[in-house]
Amino acid sequence: MILYLDTSALVKKYTTEFGSDMVHQVIDAADSVGMSVIGKVEMSATFAKLIRVGALEPEESLVALQLFKSQWPDLMQLDVTKMVIEQAGMFAWEYHLRGYDAVHLASAVLWQETLRKPVTMAVFDRKLWQAAEQVGVRPFPDNLDN
């Protein structure tokens, strides 16, 4: 399986929350795991937000961020090209996505087209999950209703 990680999924690898066990399992089962290079920025922002909202103590968040940064080279890092930006703009408009969510979706779609193999997109944002399904990328988990 080829697995694309959205930030909403990857953060679960470094925290304990709903979906963390599922994310660990799907990453372990994948043959290849990738993410757009924007994910590096989003992960830093997410760990900072977890401090702001009181979900993690600063020390916990820093440890998680450092672990993520040490493992970043292990991911297939997908570049943000003009083609990705054009596709993301269309997805943002058509599916009412936030900018970086649209970039993640466009990256997954273009990766799938380039490889000519199915890509599974791990995502826990409902709107992005639905958009992935609509454009022909298999969303993970199978549903978000649990």
C-alpha cells in the first residue's frame, strides 16, 4: 500500500488521541509513506497549537516535535510544484477546502497519477476525507463516524 499522510493523521503518530493506534498500524502496513513538504511546517504549527489549547505540556510537545523532525527524512517528501498549486486551487474552490488541505489533496492525487498505483490518504479532517473520496483517492480510515 502507498500511504499519503495528511497532518491530521501524522500528528497522531506522535500523540495519544483518537486514531493514534490506527495510524501506527496503517503506517506499519504501508510499503511507501509520503507527505507534501508543507507537512513539516504544519506539524510544527500543530505541536505549538497543542500547547496553546492545553492538550500537551510544552515539554511533551517539544519531545514530539523533535521526534517528528528526526523521522522526517524517512518520509517520501512530495514537492509543491506549480502543477500541485494549480490543482490545489481547483480543489479548494470545488470542495471548499482550506489552502493547505487542498495542497495535501492535490499532492496525493498527483502522486497517484505519477505512480499509476492507488494511493491511500490517511486523514482525520471530515471535509478533506470526503474530498479525497470524491477525487478517487482512497481515504483512511474507512469512515470517520466511529
